[in-house]
Amino acid sequence: MSMKSLERVVSEKALKLGNSFPCQICVVGFLCGICLTSLFLAALTSLGTFEFAAFSFTSTSSVFPPCNSSTSQIINMVASIDRKLKWKNKAETEEEDEVKLLVSAWDNLLLNEEDFLKKVGMNKSDVPNGPHLENCEEKARVRERLDTRIANRTFPSWISGGDEENYPLTRRVQREIWIHQHPLDCQNKSLKFLVADWETLPGFGIGAQIAGMTGLLAIAIKENRVLVTNHYNRADHDGCKGSSRGSWSCYFLPETSEECRKHAFAIVKKREAWESGIVTRKQNYTTKEIWAGPIPKLWGKPWSYMKSTTEINGSLISRHRKMDRRWWRAQAVRYLMRYQTEYTCGLMNAARNSAFGKEAANIVLSAGDWRKKNKKIETQIEEQVWSDHKPWIPRPMLSVHVRMGDKACEMRVAALEEYMRLADRIRDRFPELNRIWLSTEMKEVVDRSEDYAHWRFYYTKVARQVGNKSMAEYEASLGREMSTNYPLVNFLMASDADFFVGALGSTWCFLIDGMRNTGGKVMSGYLSVNKDRFW
């Protein structure tokens, strides 16, 4: 009995003590410590990002209860917060999983591998369109139809932007080159041809090969011949199938019609065709004629009134001694690369999904549960109007091409720091710009890009050069297919970017600049780290 009385007395004392104000303060402090610890641990487990959406700090009382609250109320509050934290982390994890699943689904569709979709219980039709992807099969079919000459039909147009956003006469020149290269009757006996292989000399990069072909196109137009390109060594790999193997047509639509190509390849076998001059080849012309010969004068001198939009050392360059060549090469490369083939379209899809896939997936997920959407039915406006829109990329985007390595024997090479100073110049004017598409052959450049945390870099995932190997050695280490595909992807990405920083001493940059200036990018300007040899 005395023992029970003692227990009752102690319990009453403990209860009174527990209801006292100092004790409640201690309990609140202890439990608040638990809260803060929970918050800290939640921050760590959510990959360094913690959102305070589960709480409202608009009033202190909403988080910290008054001192007269019971211990059970405080414990319930902590449990509620803990449940919200767990729910938040779970939601974030599920969202990340959905993003990864969607990007993987796009990857497998691009590879035509549906086993992955079957494993996750999906069909091809369940996967939503990626805003950054094109239907390459459909695009190729449309482009081939547009590029076929049919009587009483308008000519194709592949020029973006208005006349003021391109080099002078771009639309007219592109139309007239196309007409010249696509005669109505390829069997006409008065028709003459220039049949030429692409350059294959050791050390000739893709840029040099394209530049050489622009010179041959100029000769063909001046002599009123149809240019027909033959063997393209960089397309001689397993990625280029059938007749496109070893041909420029693996990557871009042919420079002339199939009928003219067949006729030209037939007459080159006839001795009289060579003797009468109906057909010529590259060997009929000197190196100087191909690389530095006069350009066609059919359009006057439009380069004499080109806008000054190139900056070197802080000054706009308005005139130089080879402005005619700069204008012509831009027109010629635009024509030669006017339409991508299904193969090139696929390369670009893969590159965009690798670089921008997660961002594209977040866009799709923000529109709702993509798994529950009904299968869409393509309407006429989707097929005939919206299908012509360019694939999405995060914008604004700056392209930076850093050329180093063995190029030092031809020009002053610049470190990444010089390119980034120019990039920061552009960002000072356009503060919303924080993305860079980086193209370079050097591993050290990619590694150094990590020092610029205020920029977000994208680049192709490919082995890069270490040390001062020659470009020929580096390309050989990649293999013919990879050493051709990834530079062309970079070239097209740079052509489509909103801004460009490069080195005019590089032929590659020179040609990118030409594609941009005939693709609606004249007024974006061009900042160069060095002077081209023409100045």
C-alpha cells in the first residue's frame, strides 16, 4: 500500500512538472532540434536541392506551436512534417525515374529497338513525340519530293529568315543554282558536265573538302556545266547504305538530279565525250582555279554591300580583299547542304536526345501524365503545317568552336579562355544566354569547360585528342564513320545556334559562318579570336 502511494505521489509530481512552462520549453527545444535535423537530412537525400513547399514560414506559429501546446501536439506536428518530407522525396524520385524512362524510350525508338519498350510494358504508339526529334523517314520523303523538278511547280526553298537576315541575294542565288543543277532535260545533247571526286589528299579535313567543292561548283556555273560529284571517301563506311555508300548523298541530297547523275556517269565512259569537251573532271583545272579562281559574276557584286557583322579585336570588319570568296563559299555550301538525308536527320536526332533529352522530357511531363494520353490522330495542319517546324533545342544557345592542335602551323591558336571572354561579352548584352554548344577536338578544352560554372555546356560524347597529334592521326583513331559523323553534327548545331564564337583562321569556322549568314543569322554577328588569312 505504502509503495503504491509513493508511486502515485511521484506520478502527480511528474505530471505537474511536465505541465510547467520551463519543461515545455525544453521539450519544444528538443523536438525543434529533431525538426532541424530532419530538414538537414532531407536536403542531403534530395541531391542537394531542397524545396520548402511542404512548409509555410509566413507565421512563426505555423511551425513552432505555442508554449501551452501539449507534448502530443508537438509530436504529431513532427510526424506530419516527416511524412511530407518523405512524400516530397518520393515524388522527386518518381519524377526523375519518369524522365529517365522517357529519354530511354526515345533512345530505343531512334535505334529501332522495341525490346526495351516491351520490357516496360509499352508500345511504340505509347511514346509521345519528343519536341527535339524529327520524323526522319517522313522528312526525307518530303525533301526528296521538294527537290524533284516538276513542270509548273514552284521551286523548293530552304532559306530561313528574311532578306535582311541573310547575305545579299541569297534567296535568288539559291534558286538559280538549283535551276542550273536541275535541267529539265538531262538528255539534251547541248548539256555539259563536270564530274569530280571529292578531295582525298592526306591531311584534307572535311572543311577543306567542302571548300574545294565550292570552287568546282563555281567553275561549273561559269562554264555552264552541271556539277556531278562522284566518290566521297568519308561516306565509305557501313553507316551509309546501298548506293549512298561513298557518296555525298549519304548525308545531304545530291547536288543534281538522279537522271543527270546517271547520264553523266554514262557519257564519261565515251571517248568522244572527253574529246568534244562535253564532260570534264577535276584534273582539267589547276589548283589555283579550284581554290582561288574567280567566282561567278552572274549576280554582280553583292558582296560589296554586305553588312558588317564580324568582330575581331573589338572592331567590326567591313572590308577585306577576299569578300567575294566569302560571299560565294557561303552560297555554295548552303546549296550543297540544303537538305539533310534520313541518315543525317537520324544523327541529329541522336545528338539532340543525348544533349537535350532530359530537358525535353521535363517539358513533356509538365504537360501531364504522358502514359494516360489517348493515341493522337494526325490532322492536316499537323501533317502539312506544323511538321515543317524545326526541332526544339533549349534557347538561346551559343556555339563555340575551339580549334587547336596541329592548326597552330597555319594560324594563331587561342586557348578556351579567349573564346570564353568573347562568350561573356555576348552574355553581357543578352543576360538570358547561359548555354554553350562546345565543339572541339581537344580533351583539355572539354575538361577546362568545367571551370565555367555559370555556363551550361553541351557537346558530343566522343573520344578527344590528347597532345599535339595531327588531325589525320586523330581522325584515324576514331574510325571513318565516327570521324565524319560527329563533325557534321557539330557543324549543323553551330549553324542553328543563336550566336557563334570561333576563329576565322579555321576553314571550318569560315564555312560555319557562311551557313549562318545564309540561314537567317547575319544579325546575330560573329566574334572571332583571330584574323583570317584574308585580312
